[in-house]
Amino acid sequence: MTNILIVDDHRIVAEGIAKLLDSEHDFHVEGIASAISQAMVLVEQSQPHIMLLDVGLPDGDGIDAIPQLLQACPSMRIVVLTMYAEAAVVHRALGAGAHGFLLKSATGQVLSEAITAVMDGKTFLCKESQQLLENMKEAPAELTMRERDILRLLVQGLSQKEIADRLCLGFETVHSYTKYIRKKLGCPNTASLVRTAIEQHLV
């Protein structure tokens, strides 16, 4: 039996996922957490096999919390389950230690496949996230809305810490976004990025 913890602050979504998974004889949802702090308590108590982790949570960024969560339960496998279809988010999740990445638009069958795959020691990426990473490798993509928001605030002179506070994001989230914006625009540093943004009228 695979014991699963769901971390999502949208209760109706979490309960729907739990009902879906509990209908599978190999899966058992041990609990639902609506915040990182609550998830930490449940992880320490139940030591689940799998965590389905959302990104946007009331007390922080789920991806930023992955190292801490894995420290509490090193054997746990984490699948990020989110609506954020952005290459930078996929890349950051994998870099933080996630074992899988799945969009909330996925079917129940794909969710089951993801859980089974990561339990077998594999890394699972849904087709959409795979394509996002491929697109990022093949050609510079247009800036997403979130990237434009961050770039606009950088041009205004705000620090990454100030941007994180303004947009209610984790500092590491903004740092990662800034790095990938620089990569997309071919800028070696933030000063060059700001200059390019102004010259090319990107904000």
C-alpha cells in the first residue's frame, strides 16, 4: 500500500484528489495539509511514501520547502502538482529535489502513473512539462506574465528580496526566475538584463 500526503490549500481540489486516489486499491491518502507548516507535522508523524505538493501555499512556496520536507522524511518521494505551466517552475522543482512534476490539468490515470513511476525510483514529468523544458532548450521563449512582472520590478530598481515581498513569492523563486530571464535574453548579469529590457522595450 502506497501512503500519500496531499499538500494543497484548495480543500475541494485536495479532497477530490484524495477520493480519486483512495478508489485505487494500491493507494491510501493518509492526510491533507493546507500549508507547509502543517505538512511538516504530518510528514514527521506519518512518514508517507509520496507527497503531492502544490507550489502556491499560504505560508510560502512549496518548491522552496522541498529540501526541508525531504530532510524530515528522506525516503519520501515528492511529486509537484501545480497549475503553473512554466519551464522555470519545472526546472526549479527538479533542482530542489522533486521526483516528479505534474500539471493539475492531468487525468487521474496520469496521476496514478506518476505515483507508480516515482515509487519505482524513476523521475516522472508529464508530457506538457517535458515539452516546456524542450522548448526552453531549443529556442528562447517569450517571457511569461510572471517573468515580465519580475523584469518590470527589476527595471524599477527593486532588489530580488523586495520583489519577493511585493509579489508574495519566496526569495529563491524570484532568484530562479531572474536567472532564467537572463538566460532567455542572453544577459550575463542583472545590470545587463535591465539595460536590455529598456532598450528592447520589454516592460
